[in-house]
Amino acid sequence: MEQVTVLGAGLAGSECAWQLARRGVPVRLVEMKPEKMTPAHTSEYFAELVCSNSLRSDELSNAVGLLKAEMRRMGSLILEAADKNRVAAGGALAVDRVGFSRYVTRKLEAQENVTVVRAEAREIPDGEVVIATGPLSSDAIAGKIAALCPASGLHFYDAVAPIVTLESVDMSSAFFASRYDKGTADYVNCPMDKEEYLAFVRELVGAKEAEVHGFDDAGVFEGCMPVEVMARRGVDTLRYGPLKPVGLKDPRTGKENYAVVQLRRDNADGTLYNMVGFQTHLTWGEQRRVFSMIPALRNAEFVRYGVMHRNTYLNSPKLLDRYYRLRSEPRISFAGQMTGVEGYVESAASGMLVGIETAARVLGLPPADFPQETAIGALGLYISGGSVGDFQPMNVNFGIITPLGYRIKGKRNKNAEISRRSLEIIERLTEKEIFRYEDHR
């Protein structure tokens, strides 16, 4: 049987290797630690959690809780390790990070179908390959990845603006329009009067910024301008920049407002919108506090907060298909944060999907084809073409999952119903032959 090489034993690579091996597919798992370490890693173990020890909410009314439930039902190693090493954290799933990583490492080392190679990957080998080397890939493999991508295919992102759900925007305080009525009315415009604007700028200027971690590029902020930095340059700077009201007539008054925050569609379904020009380095708590001062966003649901750091990721909608395979060379797949999924669980989920679908291909079985009604499927479909405009990394959220098509009263009830539907689909999927594996532990 053909061997699959997995480059990188982080969360995505470890989960991918596990899913392949337990289906009888031989895996060569290449990990450069401890031979070569990144500035962010300190341990020799696989699946090292370099930031928080939390895998976030376990509740089915939360999209990441649904994703974890799906993964548990499909035999996730990462979730098994997390559950075995859980620490008290209320409704969240938090872990003893050393125990968690040690558990993953020992399980993979004990797998008879996994051959672990402790060495830096400097080339992309022949045959089936999964690249899961992460955003801090070594220069050697990063160069090989860049060579696979067209000029627009590999990005560094220095700034990411927050994203809100459209249904949480107060449309009584907002309106759809495009500047000067050019094209279609694609933007949600959130006006402020003078008093509201001045209060907003006052709080924005004094808001607390997030710390810059030691392994971030110190020069990362030179090429982009956080909204709070613009505000410090003068009280009217934002009104001549991202909050410019010119060309946006409010249909309620027929006049231009004092200042206008624009929201731009962020996914093909039109359920998510990003805050145009709101790249920021504020803490997440301060983002919620200050940005909620915008009248139309007083009750906004933030599915992603703004961040400022340097990272490498693929322009996945142009490069990858729904199986995270490279369209130009399908023997090569990618998994993990490099694909544009954000978060521990999302990275592991991408590795799970790649592992299952690659195993199906190697074994000559039909693909599982996770649909958009599932969290794992919606994430893969989002990164492979479900976003519009400039592609930016994304956490799982209910906005990228196919809506119910009927009304459910209450947000928690609606999300619970989406989760119920998703898990029913997962149960049916797991009856497929690709899930009837012999567990080679």
C-alpha cells in the first residue's frame, strides 16, 4: 500500500497521521523538533500548545463546541488527548498542556503504521504528501511551499479586521449602499453623528492594546496602520479615512452622516461582514467595548476579533479544493493554520478531514464529502472558495454553516438545532466504508 508522508506533527499533522494510520495506511511522520526548534516552541512533544491551554467552549450552542462533538464521533486523537488531560475551566475544554502533548506523542509513536522521523523537512517528497508545517515553517520548507504557489498564492498578513454576523447588526441604525451608488448596494453602512463619533474616538485613543509576543516580527506594524493609531493622529483622521461619509447618502434623511463605518461581506452566503479599515491591535475585550459604541453594532456578535501579527498562510480559495488538496498537484495536501483555519480545534479538524479523505483515495474508496451543514465540512468549503474578496484566516462559526431554512426563536435554540442537524449527518456519514476501519493501535 502507498505510504503517505505527513510533514509536521503539530495539531493538524498529528490528527492527520492518526486518521490515516488507524485505517491501515502507512504513514511517515516528519517532525523537526527537537533537532530544530522555532521561537514559539519549547517541548519535544507533538501537538504542542504554544499559547493558551484552552480549546474553547464545549457547548453545542457554540460552533467550536459543535466541531469538537463532530470530531469526537469520528475518533479524533486530539479530542481524546484533551478529554484525558482536561483541567477545570467551566464550560470550556482546557487541558494540562504537557500531559496533552505527551499523550498525543505516545499514541502516535505506538501506532504500528506510523514511522516517526525526527528531522527537518527540507524537500517535498514524491508520492502522497500532507504539508502541516504550520505558520512558523522553517525557511527551507517555506521556500519549497512558496515555489508551489503563484505570485498571489502565499501571503503574510499583518493586520486582520474584526468580523461580525449580519443578523447581529441593528439595521434600524444602518443601511445598505455603495459609495456614490456605484455598482450594487453591497456595503452595510453604520453611521454616527458628531457626538457619537467624538465619544468613539476618545475611547479608541485610550483603549488598551494587546501585548506583542516575543516571537512576533518587531517590524510588523510598519506596513499597515491600526485604526487606533490613525485616531491618535487627529480627531478627524478617521473621518478622512475608513470612516469617510462622503458619497454615502442615508436613505432615512437623504443626507450624508458625520461619520460612517462600513461593513463588507466576508463570505459567499452573506452571513458574515468585516469592518472595513478596522485593523487593530486592541485587546479583544477592548475591541468589543469600543466597537460596540457604534450604534448599529451595539449588540454585534464578533465571530473574529482583529489581530496584528505576522504569519504565513496560503491564498487557499485559489489553491486548494474542499479536501485541502493542491489543485495544481493533487498528490499534495495542506492541513492546519497555514490553510487559513484559525484555532487549535480548527487546525486539528483540517488534519482530520485531510487524513480521512486521503485514506479514502489511497484505499480506492469514495470520499466522505463532508457537506456544508457540518462544521468540519463548512470549514473546508470556506477556505476552498466560500470567502469573497481578500481571503483572511477564520475560526469556525455558525455563519459559514448552511442556514436551517426555517426560523427558530432564540439564538441558542437556533444554534442547538443547527448542531442537532449536523450531528445527525455525521452519524450517517460514519456508516460509509471509509469509517469502517481496523484500529491499528
